[in-house]
Amino acid sequence: MTSFTPPIERRIPLEGAFNVRDLGGYEAGNGKTTQWGRVYRADGLHRLTAEDQRELLDRGIRTVVDLRHEHELAEFKNVFANSDAVSYHNISLVNPAATTRRDIRCLGDMYMDMLDNVQPLLKQVMELVAEKEGGVLFHCAAGKDRTGVVAGLLLGLAGVSRETIVADYEQTGPNIEPIKADLRKGIPDIVPEEMAQELLGCAPTNMIMMLDHLEKEYGGAEAYLRGIGLTEEQLEKLQAKLVG
């Protein structure tokens, strides 16, 4: 039996974003629970209204980590990019929806590829989560792939069960239904429709593949983060932010 919190308690209802979620309230290691109001995952923030922005600021969010690419930033500018209220950072991770690589058969392949090949960038993301004061929100376009890899690593470090990490990943599916047509426009036309629908989905097997790879090749989230260069002090800060 998992401790997955019902989505209605986790998702923040906003007018201009559909997949903003607090990573608090999950059963973690050593009998602890992940803290509310410290770490958030999200989809694109370019549609946020002024009221939406106030809502996030009122929840204590003081750092925004935008995982999108330069062309995405240009087309859909982050409302917090020039904000005096938050510390905004852009760290561009690979965009699974834009891939044309033929060796990528599914999103699970892409997630494993990210673990293997964007380690310096993932290190930067984790350093921000560890070091910044207040709540930290990280996001991409759908809050599913790039965001899902980061969330999986953080929840794994906190000692959250595999089942719960997968369930958290799956919750993106129903959340992004209102923006699925817009997200489809971001997938290159040369990508076959069947593959496009795979890229828009969030089948649990994708996150399971990533977690299996993380354990088999690196020994789990903590060993992975240590291996990509996080210091013991930074790992302790991450743990403190996640579970207190």
C-alpha cells in the first residue's frame, strides 16, 4: 500500500497553469514525510495571470527553475523571467517532445538518456534546489518529462517509494488534458503520429524504466547525485528541504 496523496490535495488550482503540484505529503524514508511548501513541480508558466502569480508567491515560492530550451523561452516567455519577487534560472534540459532521434523508442529511453548525458545540467538544478531559500519550483512545458526526471530524483533521494514516484508521474496525464492540443504543436511534423502520442503520454512504464536504470547503473538517487558531483553538504541540504 502506497501513501500517494489524492491529486486534489496536491495540485494547485490556477487559471493559467494546469500541472502545478506540491511535492509535500509523501511518505519518505525513516518514517518521515516530505514537507509541504518547499518544492514544487509545474508545467509552463507563461499563461499565469497576476492572481496566479500572487498565489504562488503567497505559497512561499522564491525560486523558479525553468528547464525549457531557448526557442521555447522566446515563444512562451516565463512570467517570472524578469520578476523582482523570485530568483529565476533557466537550465535547458533535453526536450523529449522535440526529439527526432531514431534510437529513442519511448519516453523511458529518453529519461535514461537524460540521466546519462545531461549530468552537469542536472547537478545545476539540484544545487539550486539545495541552496536557495524558500520554496523552489521547477518546470518545463508540460511538467512531465524534464520535470518528471528531476522530481523522480528528488523523491528518490527523500526515500519515497517507487510506486509513489510512478503514481506522481502518472498524475500529469489528466492534468494536462486542457493543453494537450497546444503541446502537440510543439512536436516536429516529421515525427509519426503514433510516436507523437507516445511523447504526449505518461505511461507508468516510462518512469519505471528510468528508476530501474537509476538503480542498476548508479545505485539509486542518492548515489547518482553524489556521483554527478553534489557534495555531502549539498545532499544534506536537499534532504533537509525535502523532509526536514
